[in-house]
Amino acid sequence: MFTNNIVISDLGSVAFTQSPRAKYQRITIRPDKTITVTISRKGSLNEAKRFLRSKTAWVQRQLQKIDQHTKPQDTPDLNIDFEKAQKDLFHRLEHFSEKYSMPYKRAAFRCQKTRWGSCSGKNSINLNVNIAFLPENLQDYIILHELVHTKVKNHSKQFWTELNKYTDGMARELSKKLKKYNMKVLV
């Protein structure tokens, strides 16, 4: 496994990383506009560069979308009380868990780069600290999303049907709204 940072015209610095687990090439663009190309286990750096060149227009559109969603008011409120936010979120997690009979093993408040939340195979739930910056209805959506994963471990039609039961049929709409928000606290 290797990582090379290479400056690509029209895109800037791009990290090329080979992964022994990757079956396919992938381009990842983070909210801070960091671009990473994952090279498949059998791929080469030259193939990855060609792949990136073939996707340059797509990458530029994604970078423009990030710029459009980043507004001056998106600057984090550094006075936010994360301890209180964590307590409130865990209280709501417990409330929904009991109300809808969806038990979880444990919960953690973590600083993640790309996920608002996650649920492990053993039903441990992680909530991103960035949830504290979201409107309450989206916070609840994320909590319910992760709790539904205690029942359905994937994003199949069954998952969305189940999640719709707890979001008044608004799961897809809430998911789209959530995509308009960027991570504010980046690690």
C-alpha cells in the first residue's frame, strides 16, 4: 500500500492511495475539498491518473457544489457547548430507542470526517459531533436512521420502509436535506 500526493492541473493536489481491499478505483472528495483517488489492489498509479482525467469534469462539478453549499453563516459557532449537545442527543437517542423498541448496545459521540452517524453490527451507535450544528429535525432523523439500523443492517427498500414509519414518510426528503449540510468540525 502506498500514498502519493500529486498536483493535477485544474484540480490541484490529489492523494493517490492504493488499498489492498479495494476492488475498484474510487474518487473521494471531502467537504474541505481534499481529493483522494483509491487505487484497486490490482491497479497502477498510471491507470488511476487516467481514471481521474476521465472524471475531471465530474470532480469539478462536485467541487463547485461544495462551494455553493459553503456560506459565511456556515462558520461553526465556537461557543457551542458540546457536552450539553452530547447529553441532549443521548437523551433523545434513549427516548426514541424506548419509544420504538429499538435497543442499542452503547452510544458514543465522535468526531468523524464523512459520516453523520453509524451503527455497528453489534448495535453500537456513533453520533458525529457535527450533529450539534444541525436543525433538530435533522438530528432526530440521524438518530432514527441509526436506530433503524439495529433492525435492518443495510440501506435496502426494507430499511427505507422501516425508517419512513418513524419519520412520517419523510425519510428520503430528510436525507436530501441533510446532504445540503457540510461537516463543520473537521479532523
